[in-house]
Amino acid sequence: MDLNHIHLPPSTIADLYRSALIDTNETPVKVKPVVATETNDQWKYLGENQKKILIVVDYNDAVYMPDEELTFLTSMLTACKLSLADVAIINRNNYNEISYKELLVKFTSRIIFLFGVDPLTFGLPVSFPYFQVQPVAHATFLYAPALIDCKKDELVKSKLWVCLRRIFAI
């Protein structure tokens, strides 16, 4: 094989030319990802759900969650090498009549965190205590106190961290 007849796989070519192959003299447009999402079917959630992780909270005074809890949650996700883009945060207060099955179908979630939302109240067929990683309906559930309680209590925070390390193998 001579130099004029080398065949490279498309992935190698893409690695060699990370920017455009043709210079159009156009300034690239930076697109800021949308974090809050309201789809055509009127589901309101925060995040992009890229890793199929559903976080269920319950606040009657916020559309999604208060800023202090969101900041804590974001730092917790960062420690797990995740971001808001990886999860979908839904405020259960906005969807009291929706069953957990509908949420699992809508978000195709494999990991579900219930912060301050009791498993039976959420509609699960089983009850389990805080910090017990529980498989139900082909998904992994974790029930924990409300985020503000996790933030303020070091013992609760450490128990949550142990569970997160187990779930995400970190």
C-alpha cells in the first residue's frame, strides 16, 4: 500500500479534523444548553436527562426547587462527575396525580432519587427506609430526606454520599 491509497476509518478522520474541514470564514455560534425544559406535552423539569437519572423533589413554594437546595444538589452531582444536563429534576408538587409508572415511561429513568418524597406516596408498591438502595420496576431507587435536611446535617450528608458512591461506583 502506498501513501496515495491509505484508507482511514471515519472515526480517525473525525479525530484528525476536530473542526470543520472547509473554512467558511463564519464565526462559530456557541449554543448555551437549555436547562429548564417544558416539552409539548407540558412536562416541566429541570435538566436534560442525558443519563436517565430522575430526581424527584416536593416543594409547594417553587416551580422546581429553591436556589439553596439547587446549589447543594449541583455540588453533589459534580462530586459524582455529573451535571444538571445528566439528570431530570421534577417537582412532585406539580404532578400529584401522576403515577410513578408514568414518570418512568416519560423519562425512561434507570436511577431515581426521592428527596423528601416517601416511596408509598410516590406510588411505589413497596416501602423502604432512607438510604436503602432499592431495585423496583427495572430501576434503582434511593429514598433520602429533603435536600435542605441533607445539606444541614453532616451525618445525613455522609449517609447520602455513601449511597451515591455505591450507585455510581465512585
